[in-house]
Amino acid sequence: MKISASFLSSKDVVRDLKKLNETNVDFIHVDIMDGKFVKKKTMPFREMKHIYKYTSKRLDVHLMVEDPIKYIPLYAGLNTEYITFHVEVGHDILDCLELIHAYSIKAGLALSPNTKVSSLVPYLPYVDMILIMSVEPGQGGQAFLPETKNKIEEVRTLLNEYHSSVIINIDGGITEVTKSECRMADILTAGSYIVEADDFQEQINRLR
């Protein structure tokens, strides 16, 4: 199991990024919020672009924004492996996926808890990853929604039906307990479980 570490709940971002850089975590999960798609707003790009100073890990960028096409060129310029945005934006989805791929970056689509899995079908040929939200997007430290297990199974079944190699990432409320609900996933994204602990590596080990 690969692990992506979110610093959304971090009290000291620079310190925690440096600590994460010393672990064997696979990705740094970068949450971007515009205050429109979700209520909260994260630090602007002019600050976020300095992340390379504190970590050499590949980035897993999660855009919780109304207009992803404005943000893609910015984050494509960083050490980015994935750029994911929400299928719920409902417009320019193919254009956004194509733009991400134009930068030779892998493209992801995120699915909020109340969104039907069937909404992914038109885009499966164009995505590399499905990010299943196991909490409501926009807030760190939430509890894992139990119905997520069924959604993971539904997405995995859909991917198998389409003979798709798309991977599944689960984001929200991930702990050593809830990881058992996510056995069909490929990546677990954990935030507070890691960055609120004393030993980051120990927490990462427990999730693998």
C-alpha cells in the first residue's frame, strides 16, 4: 500500500514537511481550497510554490476548487506526480484532464461522499487515479465515513468491468483501524493521523 501524507492539519507546515521528507512516505498530499468549492481557503500559490525547499517528495495535488483549469499550470510546475480535481465541478472536465496530461502529469478525479460512482464513467479512459473522499471535502481531522467501504468496492468493480488500470486513492479519516476498510485501494491519504503524532514513520508503517 502506498501512502500519501497530507499536511492540512499541520500546526507547523515547514517543520512537518521536513519531518515527512525524512520518512519513506510515497507522496506529499497538497490540499488546495479556493473558499468557493469548499468553505475553507488554503495558502496561496505564492507561498505553496516554496514547498520544494522543505521536501523532495513527489506531490499528490488535490484541487478542491471551482475552476481547476486556472490552478493546473501553477502546480504542474512543481515536483508533481498527480493533479486531482473534483468531478462535481461539472464543467471543462475533459479539458482539465487533457491539460494535466499535456504537462506529462498523471490526472485524477475526486468523488465526494454523496456523488454517484456512475458520474466517473465518461472520464475513465482519460484518468490515472480516482480519489474517493471518505469524509466531506474541506476539513482535516474528520472521522471516516463507514459507507466508504461500499463505494470503494463499487469503484473497483467499475474499473474491472472496463478493464481499467486506474488506481484508487482514499482520502479522509485514515487510521490503522479504518485502513482495513480500504483493502481494495492502492493509495491511502492520511493527514492528522501522521502529522499529529510524535513519530511520523511509525504511523506510516502502521498504514502500509
